[in-house]
Amino acid sequence: MYKQKSKIKSRRLSARNYARSIQSNSKFPGFNLAVIKGLSPSWQACLPLACLIVLGWGYVAVAQTPDAGPTTAELQVALDTLWVAIAAFLVFFMNAGFGMLETGFCRQKNAVNVLSKNLIVFALASIAFWAIGFGIMFGDGNDFLGTSGFFLGGADNSPVTGDAYQGVFSSLNWAGVPLAAKFLFQLAFAGTAATIVSGAVAERIKFVDFLIFSLLLVGIAYPITGHWIWGGGWLSEYGFWDFAGSTVVHSVGGWAALMGAAFLGPRIGKYQDRQVVALPGHNMSIATLGCLILWLGWFGFNPGSTMAADANAIAHIAVTTNMAAAAGAIGATGTAWIYLGKPDLSMIINGVLAGLVAITAPCAFVSIPSSLLIGFIGGVIVVFSVTLFDKIRIDDPVGATSVHLVCGIWGTLAVGLWSVGPGVYTWYGEGAGPTAGLFAGGGLGQLFIQLVGVLAVGGMTVLLSSIFWLILKATLGIRVTREEELEGLDIGEHGMEAYNGFLKETSPGGFPEGHGSAGISPDKY
């Protein structure tokens, strides 16, 4: 009887356990043996391997040391490099602005020539500056020029800064970015200096002479004077300051352009019977667009010269840059309206650029109200400068000498007038900028230093540019023939037209009939 009861009890327990097993398998179908048995032999063989893989991954995940990630210093270098690269791209894009502005200011028969010069000049500048220019400008050497770092060679442990820097580019040891980023940004500036010359010598220079001169300017002349100021040379030690290049870039390009225009002589028909004959540009729409592109590019030109993602400095410099451009446009518009009788669009364009060039040197050192004054005065000056150069028979089709040379000098001197001095801005410490200017209670000291720098750089650039131009004139000849100039450099120099099929000028000289153009020869100028 007892055994029978035990068997019955055991059956009941077995039935209960079986029911629980069925219920459990219904909740977790993955563990249902019937399902597993239903799989093909290949899938059944894969199950143990999958289990081993899962267990192995779990072990590795537990045993592996977590990645610490980049340090704060590494992130700062990456951020600074990104900002410098973006600024360099903006400055590079200014080549499009220069090309459009110069083309619009010139006659349509020379459009291809002007565009070709603006396109090829940056390619030439890239090679020349990489080979020797960057080394002369920033390489270690003496107070006059750098003698190392050619082809970007030599020791360099950038982005290390300060006393920890070990390399041949000590003048750039304050910039905490890789050497390639330093070079790229400075290359964009060097290309700008060469492009300035293009507009002043437009419509009558031989293409090959312009190419050779651009190589000499970017490879030799520009880096030498640049070394004096930004490369730790004698002007830097003397206390001369030019934050983003009113003198280093714009005045140097302006001096070279002035000498080129002087040696070339004016265009045929520009000056007749002591009268200035207007040779208007063919496309003011494209010139205006070029001006706007340059205005945009200047936000890389000036704020990018911080060479670091300093939020306060970038914001302040961007605002002073914009305010000066706006004030320059207003100043030029009003002056042209009063002095010339009409609000000339070409003067408005040059007024914007005059304000931008003028603020380039002092943008980090002056207050926002001061930037308005600097830009406004630059806009007024450029109108009178354009007419002055015409009176002395210096033919500059786009006003490059007035904008870049005259307003570059003005902006450099403005540092000595309005710089606030150390202790005002966080990025402007002792030894990191000029002393207080005349109107900030600092006296004439800084202004005198700025004047010495303007004269020194101007004298050296005029000397070297004159040598280059005279050698080219004596060997290759720098001006096209009279026939080529009358027909247009597009055909004579390039064998093509920018506007094929469009209506041409009404006279061979490219200016209206009745001005006596036919009998005028460039030899008379």
C-alpha cells in the first residue's frame, strides 16, 4: 500500500514537473529543446561556437582598459588648427574677389588676361613661398633675413610653443598649431601681396613679365621686409607693430604696384591734352560681387591672424574689421558725392576696401569707435588719392595703389594714434602689442616707430621692385605692342575672347570715338 502511494505520488510530481517544464519552455522559446532539435545539423553545430564567441567578447570587454581619450591640450591644438585652416581658406577665396573686381574694372577686351593673371599668381606664389619665401621670412637667421627653413626643411616640434619649442622657425613659436598650418596661412597672405600688383599694371603688361615679377616679389622682396616685422627682425625688436598686414602685405604690394605702373606708363588714350580720359570698366556687377567676396575674406585675414581659437580676440577683431569697412564705404560715398558730384560706384567699392586695408594693422589694438574713425578716414583718403595719381599721370585701372599703398600706410600709422595699450584686452598683454597711442594718452613714441617702419619697408620695396622691373624692361620688355593693346590682350596674349559673340567697343582703342586715340603711342608716356 505504501509503495503504491509512493508510485502515485511520484507520478503526480513528474506530471507537475513536466507541466512546469512546458510552461518554462513557452516563456523562453530559445531554450526549447524541441526547437533546437528542429534545427538543421549545421545550425546545431554553430550554437556551441556562438556561445564561445559571446563568452570571449564578454571577457575581453571586462579585461580591456578603457580609452582615456584626447587631453585638453590636444583638443586645444585641434581647435586652433581648425580655425587657422578655415581662416586660410577664406583668405585664399579672396583671390576670387580680386579676380572679379579687377576684371570688372577693366575693359572687356582684357578680361581673359586679368583673369589669367589672378588665377596663375597663387600657383606661382605657392611654389616660390614654399621653396624660399617662407624660410627668408620666418626662418632663423639674422635681423635682416632668415637663412634656414627652405622647402619647409629643418628641425621643428610644432605645435609646441614658447621656450619648449625646438626648431628653425622660432619667430612662430607663439602659434600652437602644426608647421603646415602656419605655412598655409602665411602662404595665403603672400599670394595676396602678388595679386595687388595685377590690377595696377592691367591692360598693357606682358603676361610673362608679370609671372616673373610675381615670383621675384613673393620669393624675395615680400619675405625680406616681412622678416623685419613678423620674422623677429630689426623692426620687430624696435617695437613696430602690424597685426595682420597693412604694411607687411598691403603696402608692400602697393609699392610694387606703384613702381610697375610708373615704369609701364599709362594706357593709350588715358591722358590727352592734359585731361584725364575715363576708360570705364565693362562690368560693375562683377566688380561689386568681387568687393563683397573680399569683404567676406577679410574675416579670415584679420581674425585669423590670432592663429588661435581665442573667442574674445576673434569676436573683437571681426567687429572692428566690419565697422571699418562700413565706415570706409560711407566716407568714400559722401566724399565722391561732394567732390566729384556723383556717388560713384567704383569709389564706393574702393571705400570698402580702403576701410578694410586701414584696419588691418590696428584691428586687435583699438576700440570699436576708433575702428569707425580709422575706416571713415580711409574712405575719404582713397577718393582724393585716386584723383591725385591721375594728376601725376600714374595710370592705375583699379585703384590698387590708392587702396593698398595709401590706406595701408594710413592704417599702420593709426596704430600709433589709437592703440589702447596693454592691460585693456585679455589678448593684449605686456610685450604682446604696441604701447598706448597718441589719442590714448601714450604720446608720440609709438607713432614715430610706426613711421620709421613705413619708410623702411617702403624704401626697400621700391628699391627691389625697381631693380626687378628695370631688368625685365631691359631684357624682355614689359609692355605689349601698340597693336596688341588696341586690339586687346585677350587676343594678343591668349588668343581668345572672354565674351565671344558680344558687341565690342566702338573704337580700336577701347574708348569712345572722338578722343583722338588713333594717333597716340605708348612711347609718348
